[in-house]
Amino acid sequence: MAGLISAIWGILILFPFIVTIVFLIVARKMGKAPAGVIGLAADVTTPFLFIAVYIICMTTFGKGAGIYIAGLAIVIAIIHVVIERLKVKEFRIIRLLRRTWRFYFLLLFIAYFLLIMTGTVLKIIEYMT
């Protein structure tokens, strides 16, 4: 049983968009429109993307990029706070956190696919030589 749970977690971490698809299917079965829950699906998928990008970096390049990923996330959050503070005198923290979290989703989505492509090409070249 532990092996099955471990395999499921491994699949979800390596392919985080399975979480998005399952979330959208469940929301559809509950009668909610997919357009209304796309943001929530992205919010649920983002932690899996953080882990997936770290693991793919580790696998592809052999070095952990966790400190860089966390550092970049902190810098992005600080930049969002400064921009929001300059635009609005009293901003809503929940709205700011949601916007920042979804920006992480977009950034990690791009990084995920670039790393998958790069890793695939590098591993093919490695196996051919």
C-alpha cells in the first residue's frame, strides 16, 4: 500500500497538470462552470509545480535549484507588494497574494515545459554519445 501511495505522489509531482485536470473534472461534476474554477485549479497546482521544477532541475542538471526558486519567489512577492503599494494606498492582502500566487503559476508553468524540453534533449544527446 505504501508503494502505491508513493507512486501516486511521484506521478502527481512529475506531472502536476494531472491535479489541474482532476480538479476541473470534479468541479464540472459538482455543476460549476470550468471558467469559474480555472483560477482555483491553478492555485491548487502551483505547489506541485514548485516541487516539479525543483526535481526536474535536479534530474537534468544534477544540481538543486531550490534556493534559487525560493529566492525568486520572495523577490517576485516583494516586487508585487511594492507595485501594489505605489498604485493603491490601502491594498487588500488577499487579492495581492492571489495575484502573486497565480503569477508563480504562470512562471513555473513556463519553467516546467522549458526544463522538460531541455532535459529531454540533453538526455537524448547523452544516450546517443
